[in-house]
Amino acid sequence: MLLTDAIYSDLFISIAHLLFITQRSRSPQSPFNYVIHLRSPNRNLGEKSFEGQDVSIGISLKEYGVAWQVLGSKTKFVYGVEWDGSKGEYTTFDHCFFDTDIDVFSDFDWVEFDSIYSYTGLSADQWKELPMPQKIVDLLSYYGRENIFGM
């Protein structure tokens, strides 16, 4: 059973135990090295562990489809993979890791960054000053999860 609505009770995100890891080679559409697929929820990570587009991590995941957790040299992104149109929210999630010090300009050298600046309404200098997770979220919003997370 993939992550579902039942996981969001009491401001907690249930993150599942690892079922398997798929090794990947680096490519412009897949800048990370592996994807961890989540199955059967069995432990809770409090909302303070994650950040997102909204103060509520539940809303960040369900409505925006993404949250992240900085873990030293890696940043974990949890992202929506299945949208339930009748509920108007993401109901199934996966996650991947990026190096926290990733250079988005070299790792995503195929991106038209002028389009990203225009999309976000920021100047190039303003966008470059954003924290890495926000840059990834902007790329995700513009290009979609398949192009940014490789799935």
C-alpha cells in the first residue's frame, strides 16, 4: 500500500520503511543517483522535520505535492506522484535525495533559466539567492516531476 490519506493525522507525515532502491545513472533529466520507493507506513516524522510551501506540511504535500528535509549533505524531497481529482489532492508520494550543495545551473544545464526567472517573477540575482530547496521547487513547478525527479 503506497502512502495515502490516513498518514496525515495530527500534523504528522508517516514516512514508510524502504522496500527497494532503484539505481540510476546521472542524466540531464535525472540528476540524482537513486530513488527510494516508499511502502507501508510504519514511522512518523514530525512536521518540524520537513519544510514546504505552506506552514502545514500536510497542505504542502496534499495541495502543492512537495516537501523537503535538509539532512546535512543531502536534502530529501517527498513529492506527489498520484493526484486524486475528486479530492483535489495528491494521495501517493515518493521521494529522492539531492546533494544539499547541488549547483542547479550545472546539474540542470538543459533548463532555460530566463524562463524560470520570468515564471517566478524574480530577477536572476534574486533567484540565485534562494535556498536550494526553493530552486528545486521552482524547477518542479515549471518543468514537472518527471523532468526534475526523473520519474
